[in-house]
Amino acid sequence: MIKIKELRKSFGPIVAVDGVSFEVEKGQVLGFLGPNGAGKSTVMRMLACFLRPDGGTASICGYDIIKNPIQVRQNIGYLAENVPSYSDMTAGAFLNFVCDARGLEGKRRKDALDKTVAMCHIESVYHQTIETLSKGYKRRVGLAQALIHEPPVLILDEPTDGLDPNQKHEVRLLIENMAKEKCIVISTHILEEVEGVCNRAIIISKGKILADSTPEKLKAEYNCTLDEVFRKITAHKVA
Amino acid sequence: MQGFLAVFKREFKSYFTTPLAYVFLVVYLFFSGYLAFKDGFFESRQADMMIFFVNMPLLFVFLVPAAAMRLWAEEKKTGSIELLFTLPITVMQAVLGKFLAAWLFLIVAISLTFPMALTVCYLGKPDLGLMAAEYLATILMAGGFLAVGCFFSAVSNNQVISFVLSVVACSVLVFAGMPTTMNYLSTFLPAGAVNTVGLMSFQEHFESILRGVLEFKDISYFIILIAGWIAACGAVLDERRAG
């Protein structure tokens, strides 16, 4: 469902993404790992058609990210790293705005709102303005925004960052429940999360893919924990 | 279309969920009335609103950029632009949605000056057609300033910088047509060039409609100006995607 071919992106002299290629199918939960500044968020932003690649291309559900950005965006749910939202709106008004933008009307909107609000446990803050919410609730509202139109592809940039252990657990359960029906890409620094929910892991550093395997295979190959695998691969290859 | 409507609705409502709309309305209504009375609104003993409208360009040079500066600068500063441009909305839909919402807000502000019109109607028999033309000129001018403000808001992440740049640009557009500027320019520029500068300024076209003459060249001036700055705003935002 996601096909990426030789994607490249530089910001001035800094090469953020340097020829990344991979494919993700339905039912896969891909953990996208890498040190800070490795290019994870840049790849995700290009997939969400927020940034235009300098070279290479990618398609989501058959739509090209350069030629058909609107169709691509219709088919993805995207949660950006800093969870952007309109802080002066209430959670409910914000989700209604997203429904407006995505063309969810009438009964479909009501059903989608009921389902997503319950799924992300934001009933208690539905009428609260977003700027007054805690970090965890903000992220859950962001997650609700990404899930509301039931997209076949989910791109989540650090979805559990800043959540408490209970909330992390809930988000993981949420992802597990959706995993069979969707194609999910998650970036994270929490490696136990990768073992918990992902059935594939890609490690990227300095814009290049260094490993593409399953968490189990990586551990077996290096004969150590995923933490150590991560350190060995990124520290070794970068140096 | 749904993208445009979503942005339009959200933007228009957002003026009223923050104190911005109320502060703007109070300041605008106070100063528009104050300037008119200072210039002798009643003392002129004429049943028209010329004295009221003639100060609008000066007021709008400061107030419209203040209403426009947040349009894009704030989106970029808070990062919400990443949300907006990952929803199925094109850049043009978003630009037009925001621009028209802000314009509608300014139209609301302008129409709230209706007590002045009622006063004139009560005290005398004004030419209603002329009054309508004056309101139209003011609305078109507000749209022109807003389009300029919209562009400079997209250029910078910083609202203060956007504000200052659009005030400067709007001032140039207004003051280029003032008699003092024209006189000064005519000391070293040929008459044709001075005329051209005058024709490019807001003042000339605004005053021409204010006199009650609805000419194609004046209406089209404002429409082309708005379309041009809006297109430039879209181009700047689109280019930003390329990083």
C-alpha cells in the first residue's frame, strides 16, 4: 500500500533523506527507528505530502505523492511529531473542522465522531479548549484527528511521546486492534514499543536505511536486545 | 470546495473565539467615528458621508494589516500549517478560505458603521446610490489591503514582521497617490510617469468610486490587485513545501 522509491530530500547543505526505498503492505506495522535527525520525520512528512521530495517518488494506495497529493491525503491519517492543532478551538470543534475538511457529513460524521471519541478516550475533554489540555490529551485528540475518517494507511510520528505508561499502553492496544485492517508506519524511540506492536522494523540513520527486518530477526541476528541492536547498528555505521 | 468551506468557517469563527475581533471592532468603530467628527461631520451641514469615508485609507493602513498578520504567520509559528496541508485541502482553497473569511470579518466591521448612515438619513436626504458606492469602495479597498497583508503574513513566521511589512506596502500604495507625493514626483519625473504612479495607487481609484462614479477601471484595479497578491501568497506557500 505504501511504495517508496529512492526518496531524497535536502535542506540546504544538509541531506536529510538520501535515497530511501521500501514497501509496506496491509497488515504490516512498521516501526521506523533511528537516532534524532536521522530523517524519519522528513520521510513521513513527504509521505503526507507536506514536503516535496527533491528526488525519487512514493505512492500510497496507488496515488503518487507528487501528482495526486489530495488523493494521497484522503487515504492517510497523519499524526505529526509536535501534534499540530488549533489551540483556541475545543476538542469537539477541532474534530468537526477535520470532518468538514474531509467531507464527512450527516450520519457518517456522527458515527465517526462517536466511534473515534470513544476509541481515543477523549469524552471528558470534548468541550474543553485544546490549549488547556495536558500533553497526553492533546496527543489523543491528534490521534483522533488522524483516525476519524478510517484511513487505510496510518502514519504516526512518535504517537506515544509524552504519554504516561497507562496511556502508552492504551495507544499500543489501539494500534494492535487496527493492525490487521490497515497499513501502519510508526516512528518511535521506545524500542520495547517496537517489540510490542511492530511486525517489521526499519533502522535509518543519516538519511539511509541501515536495517530492514523484523524485531525478532534483528535480535536473533545480533544476539542481543533490540536496544543494543539499535546502538550497534547506528553507532557503528555512522562512525 | 469542502476544503475551502472548512477553512472559511474555521477562520471566520476563530476571529470571535479570541478577543481579536472585539478589540478590532472597538478600535475601528471608535476611530472611524472620531476622525469623522473631528473633521466636522455635522458642521459641514451636508447630507453625505464623504467626510466619514475619506479617512478610511489612513485607518486601514494600520488596522487591516493588524487583522491580516496572523492569517499565515500564526499557522507557521504554531505548526498547525502541517495539519492544514496534510488534510485534503489544496493551497489555493486554503488561501482563498482564509482571505474570504478575513474579508467577511472586515465587511462586518464596515457594516457596523451603519449608525452613521442612519444619522445622515435621519437628518437629511442623502443620495443612497452614492452612499452604496462609498461602502463598496471601502469594502474593495479593505480587500486590497487584506490581500497585501495576507501575502506578507505568508512570507514571515513572525507576526510583527508581517505587520510592519504590510503597513509599509499599504502605505506606499496609498501615499503614492496623495497630491503631495505627486507634486514632489513631478519635479523630476515626466508627467506620464507621475500619472502612472498615481494610477497604481489606492487613493486615485478609491476617491474615484467615492465620488459615486463606478468605472470599470476602478473596480478592475481592485480585483486585479486582490487576485495578484492572493496568487503570490499561494505561490509563496506552495514554494515553502519544497523546503
